[in-house]
Amino acid sequence: MHAWQNTLEWGLEHLEMVELPDPPLPGPGQALVQVHAAASNYRDVTTVTNAFPLGRLPQIPLSDCAGEVIAIGVDTIRVGPGDRVCPTFFRDWLTGPPTNENRLKARGSASTPGVLQERLLINAEELVKIPDHLSYVEAATLPCAAVTAWRALVTCARVRAGMTVVVQGTGGVSLFALQFAKLHGATVILTSSSDAKLERGRTLGADHLINYRDCPEWGQRVLEQTGGRGADIVVEVGGAGTINQSLTAARVGGQICIIGVLGGRTQELAMSAIFGRNLHLHGISVGSRDDFEAMNRAIAASGMRPVIDEVVPFHKAPDALHIQRGGTQFGKICIAFN
């Protein structure tokens, strides 16, 4: 089978297509999956470049894919041949809160090979069936970005009708957050540096738009748009570049879901705002299989579809990561295997 991997050197320019032995037939509790599509995340750029030097060569990248079960082992009852499935992001986080143990093995890392390969031999417990109305390309976007947005808004922040949610940016997690917030009846304030992207966000249901390049003190603008009250939930993806604006934007007792650090990893915080206004900060790193399945039920019931910016063919898979690194996309970048 074919796969993409960093073999001898790190870097996007050193990703190469290689031929690997086909996986063996599945053993007890296992399934063999023919991968039909994959999707990239910003995290994949950091692993391919070994930005946080924890990797181990050779390494197959990417955590997100969708495919078809083509064989199962004895005692495998969770899935069967012909089922359309996605793997979970974390191999061992099936239920409950995160722990030191269940977050050790993430796909596309030093601990676990990634999914940018034509076939996967996998424990059936790590597979989730995908909504019937989604294509393989659409379903491939779900394991990381969608589950992260769902866990932030639904599992942790308990979003509900009447709340106001601030969503930063128009990447994969952000647009899923916008869609899930609207699905639950919330009002959404969307921020971006691009007026064109903001207008596209309006078509997805964004109620208020803020161009943070024109309005760098956008936290104050959120207060103005909410009559001085502030947002119930802020989906924070910028890190050092945005966290203090998020603290300004949140209402007394509000919640900030910290998901990304695109603007930097360290920042002095307005601590008085956190304790003085009784703010709740949630650190979010994807979610469990239970989160994934609950999210899929909502997607299936609503008919919601992921927002996809571009699809590249498998033989040009590195192009997806170059686009991801450029940061100009609106939604997800996907890879079609056939």
C-alpha cells in the first residue's frame, strides 16, 4: 500500500510517498479500514516540521480520515464490513474526562502512526460510524476540528438557546463552532481580519461581524454589541494574540474555551479580570469517543455539512499542508484518496 511519511528528515519538503507492506488480517477486536479521504489540521504542520521536537522518524502524519471497513477479526462487534467510519483522534479516550493515561496516544504523532496511508489496521473500539448524508471527504473533517468545537461548546460550556458566543476566525474549529452554536440557538459574533471571510460567515448564520484588523480592541466591540453585558462563551483560538481581548469580551461568569495558540504560546494575563469577573477558562484538546458519537447524532439529525475550502488528490497530499500553513483557507483542507 502507499503512504506519505517523513522518512529521514522532518519538513513539508521531505514528505515522501512510500510503499509499505499491506497490514495483516485483523485479529480479535480489530478492523481493517480502506481509507478514502483525510483532512489536515494546523497541528499536522507542527508534527511534520517537528516544531515541538517530540517526533520519531519515520512518521506518517495526519490524525483525521474516513473510510470503509473491509474486514474484521473474530469477536469484533462494534463495526462490520461495509461500515463507513472515522477513527478517534486519541486511541484510548473513549469516555469520561481527559486523564494522563487516555491522552497519551494521538494519531500522527511519535506514539501512533498517522492516517495518511491507504489502509489502517485498528482496534474497533477506536472507530465511530459516520452520518449517512456525509461523503467520505466531508466525514474526514470530523475527528479533530469538529470534536474539539463540540466538546468546547456542548460538553464543557453547555451552550443553549439565547446565549451569545464569540467565535474567532474562519478555520476548521472556528467554523464548526459557529455551526454548532447556531444549531443550539445561540447568537454568534464572528471575528476575522478579512471582510470577505466575514461575509461568508454571515451565510453560515453569524449574527454580528467584527474585523479585528480594523478594530484591534474587539473585546470592547463585543461589549457594545451585547449592550454592555458581554458574551456567554468565547471560543479562543488565537492564544497570546487574543486572550486578553477574550477576557474583555466575556460577561461576568462567562466561559472562555481555549483551543489554539496561533498567535503565540505565552502572554501576560489580565488576572484581575479572571477572578474579579468570575470567568471560567476551559482548556480543550479534542474530545472522547462519546463526544464524537454525540456530535454525529446532532449532525445526522440536523443535516449539517462541514465547510470545505479545498480538496487535493492523494498523490499531491503535501499541498494540503502547504495550504494549511498559509492560513488563508475558509474551513477545512481535505485529501481524496481515489
